[in-house]
Amino acid sequence: MYKNLVHGVNTLVPVINGNKVPYINFDNAATTPPFSSVIHEINRFSPYYSSVHRGTGYKSIISSQLYDRARYMVLDFVKADKNFYTAIFVKNTTEAINKLSYRLIDEIKDGIVLSTYMEHHSNDLPWRHRYKVDYVEVDERGRLDLDHLESLLKKYRGRVKLVTVTGASNVTGYINPIHKIAEIAHRYNSKILVDGAQLVPHHPVDMKPVEDPAHIDFIAFSAHKMYAPFGIGVLIAPKYIFQSGIPDQVGGGTVDLVTPKEVTWTSPPEKEEAGTPNLFGVVALIESIKTLKKLDMNRISNYERKLTKYTLERLKTVPNIVIYDDGNVKNKVSIISFNVKGLYHGKVAAILSLEGGIGVRNGCFCAQPYIQKLLKVTEKDIEKYKRDPNLYRAGTVRISYGLYNDFQEVNVLIELLRQIGNNTDYYDYRYRNPPFYS
Ligand code: PMP
């Protein structure tokens, strides 16, 4: 319904079996195409483009004002209290979480971080790397087990300092009940970080006032998954976290006074943004936020839910399909993982691309422990992978919708999958050795 809002979706026309077909992009969980408004705004702003917080030249003043106002717009987008929280511009979600993991060293010390088996590696490894980490289990269908969360919090008797959880899984699309998790975590004096990479672009987010036990302490997200370009993301956190201590990266912009003998750090958020900031990135992110707000996050989420529900219903009618989903579309963003029995996931993804001009993703989506749980991969299997790097690994095919995808595109996918599902031996043989399966 929103196709005309997104830049370039109609320009890609792959030639499939001698015919030109419109490209269907079902890989929005990796990266979304930019809004046309974002491209337009970058163009419009380019005459003013200049270094921010670097003097009082005319362009610099305009750029700095825009950059500072942008923080408030980002905070407002997730309903974060401007007096308590700060928005730090970073490269992406991964950088945001790494920064936070470094800066929480005094809070966590030798305490425990609870992550989950559902996480993207970017919300697992930065914690593993520095702290003792334990993991909240998922059930048979891949939903987070909140009883297990509470039992771990009890077991560690106040030693858990942070619960870190994805807002929505990048494999199944399952939305986690972040406010319920926040209440539980706060009851045990732990803070909560939400990895918002897959939630923020598809669902309204409300960090809630800090007095509310269900509030979110930290959130991170990436602009390239919300219709803006790569290279800009946000970490939202209470200001006081960054007041003392030394930033993870130091240099220009982070200091107040430097003499040969001493360094006085400036205040957050500038203290946490070493080097010249990514102004075009911020211009783009703000424009994408404005567009999303205009469209209304509730409407977007409802529309994408309808598309997802329709897909799940139709997918179930396709022979030889295994879907990794519990059918609870209400608590899910527009991501679906599946396999075709008898065909390697990389092969299915290649066939969709080569026979239908449909872009999907396959593999384990930087969430290997989750894929291992969902697909019941054993320790023995993992030992086999380690011995033979050429072995095809367990994984799924993932389709993920953006707000501009439509029902007609879903029909094209389903019909091609039906053809594949009905003729798995034929397709397995026909695509027996293309060089690019991964
Ligand atoms: N978390 C989740 C849930 C994700 O889907 C992704 C991106 N696939 C990330 C974190 C990392 O995002 P980025 O690569 O933009 O840092």
C-alpha cells in the first residue's frame, strides 16, 4: 500500500527465464530500502552540510542545531523522558550494544548478565566478551520462557545486573513482552536493555516513565532497518550512566579541556561521540522517523500483521513446507522462517531469486544458538560442522516484510513455493551445484 514511498523498489526488473519481472524484496529484516522522502531530504540539506559542534560558521551553526534537535526527535519517537535519557548517535545497533557493555563495567562489575537464546549475536557476544552471562531458555516453538527468566533471577539472588533481550526476533519475528520482562527484572533490581533493531521499525515503542516498574532502561536500534541508510544508529540510555568514567572511544568532541597534563571530559551525549559525527546519517534518520510517524506506527504494524497472517495461512497449504512459528500473529513482527523438506535453505533462496526475482535471506541470521534450538541441532551435529567447514549447516529461509510489500507479491511467492514444494527432486537436481550456496 505504501510502495510509492520507498525509493527504487520499482526500478529493479530482473530478467527471469527471458521475461522481465518486478523485483520482490522480502529481505527487509536485513536492510530496508530508503524512503524517497529520506533521499529528498539528504538532497535538500546538502547545501548546509558541515561539521557539527566545530565552531560558529554559518553552516556549522545550522548543522549543529539540526543535530541537537535530532536527539529530541529520536527520544520522542520511543517516548523516552528527555530529562532522564540521552540519545547517543552511533554506527548501528552492534556499536550501541558494544558501547553500553563497555560503559556498564562499574554497574555490572562481577555481577551477571542474563541474555536469552533468542538473541542476535550482537546482543550476546558483547556481553559474553566482558561478563558472566547466563541465558533464558526458549520453548519448543521458540518463544521466550518467562518462568525460566524468573527462576534465573531467583537463583542468582540479586547478582543479575542486566537483562538483555531482543524486542523482536530477527529469525521468527516473535515480539517479546518487554514491559512484562522489565517489571520482572526491576523486581530483582536488574536493569533491562532492549535490542530494538527489529522492533522499532515495525511496532510502536514506549520506553515509559522511569517511575513505572515496566520502563525500559536502555534501547538500541539501526537506521538502515527503518528506511534510512547504513552508518547511523542510536543508543538511548539514562544520562547518568555516562556522566563519570572514560568513553570507549576518545578523541575530538569528547573533551572539555586538554592540557599536556590533564583531560577533562565533556558531558554526555557528546562525550560518547568521538570524532566528527555522521550528519547525513542523522538527517536521514530524522526524516525516516518523521515519515514513520506520519504513517502511524500502529497502522504500519496492523498492515504488516495482516500481510504476515495471510502469508502464514497460505504457506500452510504448500506441500513440504516446515514453518517455524507458533501461529500467534498478534505478538509478531513481519518475519517468517521456513524450510522446504529435502532442499537446502541456500538452494531454496537461490531458486526464489533465479526463478521468481524474489529476494529473501537464508542461513542462521547471526542467531546461531536460536537456530540450533529451533532446528534441534545436537552437539554431535556441531562437532561435525567443526570438522568439515564445507558441510551444509542448519538454517532456514527467511522472508521479512517492509511496509511497502503487498498481498500480490505474497501470492507470487506462494505460487513459486508451491511449484518447488511439489517438485523438490526436480529442483534439487536442476540446481545441483551453483557456486554461491551458503
Ligand atoms: N539485533 C537484531 C535483532 C538484528 O536483527 C540485527 C541486524 N540483523 C542486529 C541486532 C544488528 O544490527 P546492525 O547490523 O545494524 O548493527
